[in-house]
Amino acid sequence: MDAAAGPPALDARTRENLESLHRLVGNTKMLAITCRVDGREGVVCAKYEAHNFTGSIKDRMALHILEQAYLEGRIAPGAVIAEATSGNTGISFAAIGRALEHEVRIFMPDWMSRERVLVIQGLGATVVPVSAEEGGFRGAIARAEAFAAGEARVFLPRQFESAANVEAHERTTGPELEAQCAALGLELDAFVAGVGTGGTVMGVGRALRRARPGLRVHPLEPANSPTLRTGCRRGAHRIQGISDEFVPPIVRLDELDAVVDVWDGDAILMTQRLGRELGLGLGISSGANLLGALLVARELGAGAVVGTVFPDCNKKYLSTDLVRPEPLRPEYLAPRVELLRCRVALPADLPRAGAGSPPRASGTLCG
């Protein structure tokens, strides 16, 4: 490509496909859940990301990375997309990649849930399992890099180091959360999110701090397997999608507040309660994020409002401990949480209902 000429213009078919995908990704609803813990009330505002194209927050990042690659001339029609992932990102790249008419190859640790593998394969992508003996997550990344080095026309999204990953949430998730909180008359005091790639906590945090420079932004990880605190994964945990063996390059801990730790069993119990009491079928990381937000709210005091995300639904965890009885431990917070009320804020760009009708900005799910 002639550098002086710049990247090639998008062809009409690709442009139309990208525009259609944008209508299916982002602008999700927000849940404002009033909780009481040890007699003190607070509100957790969570983006309900199961309403994305493939049912997870990773659609935002996958679509933005691919669109930017097209605009910058780093991917061309017919290229193979190859990525290492623990699951949701693979599903997103499989679906969006196939919609953009690409072959997709996903390198994934072989201990992820069976449902993840079947969904990716059902979307027409190839799954390459990588065992712990073959290097686990780091091995999956190495295998993807080696595949790209040995094949022509391969595009590597490199989600863990892509600035577009952070940018996707800075441009969409963060501003949506802020606008939806305002629609319910709420103002955030902090934001908490589990760290897989780190794109969510970095991007949303930057967007929110533009409006409120003093807002606290906390990364979250499993207490069973602290990675952010130690620099590498130690111990096993059951919160799939976060704490993937290393600190991602896009995570800038010096820009964030203290790391929040949540036990995986506590996250499972909280996720189970969200299903049984609010009818919300969510993944385990959603329970972890709610607990993390409540821990920060407890520090901030009564009436605190803390933002987070519910990254995906429960359908990819039906073969995991999410659907089994989980023993209680004295240090768990979930048994002490009372779920009092849940209000729903619709996407900020939706119009209001007709004259004489209630505003479409919010509704009550329960309470």
C-alpha cells in the first residue's frame, strides 16, 4: 500500500456490514440495583451486556478493533482472524468476523466451559485447544502468533495490547453508563470491573473521570488467584474471563485505585441469587462485579452509587459450578446482601414514548 495515499476506502459491502453490526452492539440497558448490606443501603448501576449481538460485552471491543483495522488498512477482505481468548472474545470475533466474511481461528485454554467451544464452532470458527502443559493462556497467545507468522493474510486483534480495546469502552460503555445514571437521577461515586484484558475498567474509567475527576476506579480479581497484585497468576479460580495468568499491557495500575478481591465461591453464590431473586441469568463474573461494587460502596458509606458491568449471561456456564450448590464460608459477603429494588434504564439514545405516556428512560423490574 502507498503510505502517502493512506488506507484504502471501505468497499460498500464492508461498510454496510459494519453499519448493520453497530445496530446490534452497544446501547444496552442499565440495571440500578438497590442493596442493603449489614444495615447500610447503596445502589449498584450495572450495564446489562447480555443484550449485545452475541450476548457479551466483548462484542463492543471486537467490533471496534475490526472496524479500526479496516479503516487503517491493517485487514483486508479474505484475511483470517486469529486470536487467543478465554471464551467470550472468541465468540465475538467468530460472530463478527463471519458476518464480515472472514475465516476465524480461536486459540483457547482447554479448561474453559464446553459451551464456549460449541458456540464458537457453531458460528463457523475453528477452535484450537491449548492445554496447561502446552502453556495455558500464554501458550494460546504464542500459538496464535506462530500461526500468523506462518500464514499469509492473517490478522491478529491482540486484544490484551490493543488501544482500540480501551477506546471501545471509552467511547461507548462509559458514556452510556453516565447518561443512564443521569436518567435515573443518580451520580456515580466509583466504578468497579473485573480485569480480563482490562479494556473495560480502563476505558470506562477514563470516560467517567472526564466528567468527575475524583471518581474512584477499581480493578477486580479473584481472591483465590491474585494476578494484578503479584504480576502473574497464582492459584486456580472459577470466574472465567478474568485473571488470565498475567497483567495485560493495556492495564495501567497507576491510573487505577486499589484492587478489589472477591472469592470465586462468593461470586457464584451472588450470581445464583441474582437469578433466583431477580430473574437475571448471568455469568459468574457478574456476581463478582456486584460484590466488588458493594465492597467499594461499603467503604464510601451509606447512599453510595457504584457502577459496574454484568458482562454476559448464564448460558455458557451450565456445565460449571454455577448450577451446583456452593458451600458457605464465613468470609463471604453474598449471604449478607439484601436485594431490595431493581430499576431499568433504557439505552440513552432511545426516544421517549408518545405524548401522555411515561418516559422510556426507566422502569422498575422489582421492588
